[in-house]
Amino acid sequence: MSGGYDAFKFAVGGTVSPIRRIAAADAARQIGIASFTVWSGVEFEENLRLIGDDLLRRLCEGESFPERPEELRQFANDFPGLADHDALEQMAAVFQRPAHETPFHQESSLPDFRTAIEDTIRAINTGIWRTREGETIRRIPSVHHLRDPKVKAKVKDAIDLVDQLRRIFASGLRDGKIKRCGCDNQDCPVFTIEGEISHRLDEIRREVQRSFQQAVRLCEG
């Protein structure tokens, strides 16, 4: 096997003693491996967080990746040198829409509101921004492209709040605190809503904007 490998990385689940590291490195040299690395379980996790945090979140926290192969390749390869500030400028467009700005009691379509909220979560998490019909509008940086941990944390806070917004909206429909018009038109703009939940939805949307703007200010500072 001499000369068969130029480099080899070996990861184990537990700890690796200094004696084992030396013995493994010596064995690697004897069979012609010029570059040899051994990682303990903790070291593997640390390196994965450093160079593949999005993959770790996919495996451990269930964050979704694009489903189609070509979209997955774009997810991995797009925006390799984009600065956080420039990435946030592109991501900001997702929040600059009526679903995030119009007072809820003036909302013109409950189905459109729900779709816009779901689109926001998908766009920031995957970088794929689609129309209501499922057509891709354009590619934008996702939260996984952000490099500064503090900036990334603020954007994730914003997304968590959008998800909270979605859950409160769904709960309001289920509990009757938000009631559709009795007609058969699903896009009818007429609905009733209890004041408390209307104020709560508006406040959460303001918190979303605050969290995202805090991420922007971190980049500017």
C-alpha cells in the first residue's frame, strides 16, 4: 500500500490518547501516507461546526435542505465569498413585504398571509425564494452562508419569531380567534379577529424586524 494515499483523516467516537495518536501517525508514515490526522469525537464535532455548521444542524436539529439535486449543489456552492453585510442586504427583501409590514387587521388575504410566512422561513433557511405557485423567484443567501456567529444568531432569532408567528396564526384559526368570512371564496378579504391576538401578531412582526435589524447593525459596527 506504500504511496497509495496522500492524506488520511480518521475520526473516532471517543477520546484518543497521545500514545495512540503517535502510534497511528507512525503506522501511517510506514505505509506512505504523507498527511495523517486523527480526531477524537469532540474534535470531530468542533471541526464540523467550524467548516460545516449547516450540515451539523441538518443532522442534529432537522433543518431542511433543498430537496432536488441541482438545488442542493447550488446550496453548497453559491455565494462562497459574500460578506455578511451583502448577504443581509439580499435577505432583507424577504422581510420587505406586506405580510411583515401591514397591520394584521388590514390583511387582505388569510391564505396569502400564511403562504408568505411559510415562504419567509423556507427562503431564509434554504436560500430558495419561491412564488405562491412554487416557481423560484431567485436565489438569495441563506442563514447558513453567514459567517459571524453573532450575526447568524440574530437572523436565527428572527426566523424563530416568524415560526412563532406561523404557530400563533394557525392556533387562532383553530380556536376561532381568527374567523374567515362565511362565503365560499377562500381569498375573501373579510375576516374577524380578536383584538388580543391581532396585537400579538403585530408585536411579533415588529420583533422579527428588530432582530433582523440588530443583525444588520452588528455588521455595520
